[in-house]
Amino acid sequence: MQPDETRFNHNARAGNILKASLISALCNIINVFMGFGYRTIFLHFLSVEYLGLSGLFANILNLLSLAELGITTSISFRLYDPVSRDDVKKVGELMRFFKRIYSLIAATVIGLGLLFLPSVKTLIKDTAEIPPDIHIYGIYLLFLAQTASSYLFSYRQALLSADQKQYVCSCLNTGVHFFRYSLQTAALILWRAYTVSLVTGILITIILNYMISIWIKETYHPVFRVSSGLTQKEIKEIYRDTRATLLHKIGGTVLTSTDNIILAKYIGLSVTGLYSNYSMVFSNMTTLVTQIFTSFTSSLGNAHVELEEDARYKLYLRLLFLNFGGVGLITSCLYVLINDFIGLWLGRSMQLDNRTVMALCIQFYLEMARSISCSYTSACGLFARDKARPVIEAVLNIAVSIAAVRRIGLAGVFVGTIISHMATVVWREPLLLYRWEFKKPVSEYWIRYVKNGFITAIAAFITFYIKQTWFDVPVTIMAWIGLGALASFVYAIIFAAANLYNEEFIFYINLLKTLFTKRK
């Protein structure tokens, strides 16, 4: 096709990336506030058992999404090159294949979901906790319909991402969330019925995603006019790449989609609902950290190709220093602040015990402290040497979580994740990096890791002790903000003192001095 027939975004590829990142970040912040607002209204009108039910079904259907098998990544990856070359024919062929695969995935999800339907009640410890107005099988089918429909309409958004218009996806999805939360809130106020609110949310999501899908089709109409398909060789290559990431997909999905199932089965819906509020906070913090540090993946990939070994290692250590410091600060503050935040937001009756909060914070730290190492592993292609690890980790997580939840209750679910993490990825990932990429002793990593773990723990416990000793009174919003400032200050002082002569710390201090001098 002629260049003027294409609609690909060359200007964004040339240098609009910062603007796109800021827009995406703003959309995510708006989504967070809308999510907290809707959750507040939801719990004003309905009980916590409804939240537990939503969390349970969300986890079940996330597991059913394994039908996707990671093929989305393989297809999306192949879109970047033809989009950059304005090869409309190839993009069209890939999108036709995308549509065919996603239709098959939707049908598979529906089939697996229906097969699982008779077993839904067996995942709830005490069926007496199911609210009387809930038809358990009907609600499950509504969740299933929403999940299956997402595969029919959302695949076209991959084209926006390939054309470096991810910020458009973010804006569109924020719009969908706004209308969904608004109508669900209206339904709750008018009818105070969970089912009506759920149906409203699902219908508006399906309708708006369909409209977005049509808009993308019209925007890139030359692409969707292509009638030819991929060759058998190209299809085989996509399946081959899918097999390479399959175990990572299975392991990752199982690992992140079983907590609510285990809680509902062994503890009950009400506790699952209480946990969902904490899960929402930790999930938003995880998204924040992930967005910051996974954005370095492409830079690390370029560094892997362009820089000498010593320069690559120096870059990695500088980013690792930021990773450890940032995650340590967030974890320390979460441990001190999250229970009071839940108390201020939803009331003290919604708070969890300190042992569970500690387990959640340790789990968060272990997962987020590996952000840069994970990005570097992906950029270097080292995940291919670690195919079996995610499955081992997932199986271990389920086994230990079930055993621990029976002995120590709610905290046991997260203890299982902590143990499975420490037994697999915590030591395996740095070993691969240091052995195959940096060719240095992995002890250099562990010295930094243990040191920053101690800094985080000491700062958290000092601030918690101060809080328990001098702030053990009903917390107001201003007191909570002051406690947050204290937690940040204590961490910053300990972190700076422990890293005063650290090469990376000195680098960032000099960088700040340079920036400050230039402003003057």
C-alpha cells in the first residue's frame, strides 16, 4: 500500500514517548481513585461477603485464562516490525490470525468454565456465608460471560500498542472504568442489589469495548481490509515462540490467581472479602513499582547489545540500587500505615491482624525487589534457561499455602508464597544473571540484597515501635500523614547512613548536585 494510506504513528515513535508515559500514569492514578471510591460505596450498601465472592470468581476465571497460553505475547511481538515498516499487508495478516486465535480462546474459556460450573460451591468453606439474594451459579456465569467477551473485542488494542499509542489504550480504558463505576454506583444506590450492579457493569464494559473495537477498525481500516493470511511457516514460528514462554505463563497465572480460592475454601468468604481490600492496596503499589522499573526493559536490552560487560554491570547496579531503595521505602511505609489506612477508609472492623500484614509486606518486598533483575533477565533472554522454575514455584506455593493456612490461618496463604519465592526465584534469578550475563560471583548480589533487607526491616520496626509507644490512639487523617512522613524520614536516615560510602549512592548524590547546580 502507499504510505499515505497508512495510519501508523511515526511522530510518537520519533519522540512523544515521555508524553505518552505521563498520560498513561495519569490514567492509572485516576483508575486507582475511581476504584477506591467505588469500593467505599460498595461496602456502604453491601456486606464484605460480596467482595469475597467477587475475588473468588475473579481468581477462578484468571486460571481459565490459561487457555491463552501466552500466544498474545508471541503475536504482539511480531506486530512491531511490520508497523515500523508500514507493512500494512503483514499487519493485516497478523490481525486476522489474532482474531481467529482469540475466537478460539473465547470458546475454550466458555467450555472450560461450563465444565467447572458444578464445582463452584465446593470452593466455599461455609455456603451459609453466601448472601441470600445471590444465585451462585448465575453470578459465576455472568463473570464467565464478561471474561469470554473480553477476548472477542480487546485483541485489536494490541495494534494501538504496536503503533506506540498505548496511552490511547489507557485513556480508552479509563473511560470504560468511569462509565462502569458510575453506572454500577447508580445501580447500588437505586436497588442496593449486587446482581443488578454486576449485570450493569458487565453490560457497559461489553458495549464500550465493542465500540472501541469498531473505532480501532475504522482508524486502521487498510489493515482490516487485508484478506490474505499468514503462511504455515509463520504460524509454526508463533506456536514455537509460545511454547518457549508457556511454562512462565502457567506458573505466573497459577501463582497470582490462587490466594482467594484457597481463602474461600479453607477460611471463608468474609475473610476473603477483608483481604480483598488489602489486596487492592498492594496491587496498586505493585502496578506503580512495575510501571517504573519494567520501563527500563528496552533500555537494558539495548545495553545488553551495545555496552561492554563492565559498563552493563555498572548500569545494572545503579538501577538495582534504585530498585532496592524505592521498594524498601514503600514496604517500610506499608507495614506502618496500611492498617490505619484501612481503618480510616472502611473502619476498624475491616482491619487484619499484624501477623498477616507483616506476611503481606514481606511477600510484596520479595516480589518487587526483583523488578530490575526480572527486567534484565527478560531483556537478555535468560528466561529461556528458566522454563521449569515458574511451574515448580506455583506448585510449591499451592502446597505450602494450603498446609500453612490450615495451621496458622489467613497469614498462612502468604507464608506459602514467601516460602515458594525464597525456594525458587529469589536465588535462581540472580544466579542466572551473574553466571551468564555478568560472569561474576553472585555473592556480590547477595551482599546488597541482605543489606537492603535489613535496612527495610529495621526502619519498619523502629517506626512501628514509635507508633505503638507514642501514637497508640485512634488515628486521624493528619496523624496518619504525619506517621507516613515519620516512616519515610526514618527509612531515609537509615538508608543514607548505611550507604554513605556506596558507589551508587555517591553517583546519585552527584547527579542531584549537578541538576541542582544547572537550575541555579
